Amino acid sequence: MRTGHSPAIIFDTPPAMDASGGFKNVVVYVCGGMTYEEAKAVRDLNGSLGCNAVLGGELVWRSQDFVQSFLQEK
């Protein structure tokens, strides 16, 4: 188990872990935005793995917005 300093996070105490040695709470941040499909995948993993993962990002991409971003960048 790692304690100490990370480039973005300072651990004053060890992170909470469950009995199997896995993390109970996980924060996933997606640079550049996330999709609804990714949010669903995290929700499904929370149920199957018994952890509490929170998904965040700069924005939520809709399909048409994602395609438009490529069409506008020429």
C-alpha cells in the first residue's frame, strides 16, 4: 500500500481498502470529456465489483457533438 506524495494527490492516511486489498472508493477523471457509454460502464462495474467509482470529466460527449468536433477541426 502506498502512502506519501503523488503528482496530484497527497495521502495523509492510506486509501480505504476492502478486505481483499482492493480500493473501496475510486475517482476516474477523463481529460477531454467522457461519454454516456463510459458512465454506464462505470455504473455496471460498481455493481459487479462492489466498489464506489465516481466518473468525472471536462464534459459529457453526445454522439453528434463528438462527430461535429472532428468536422470543425480542419
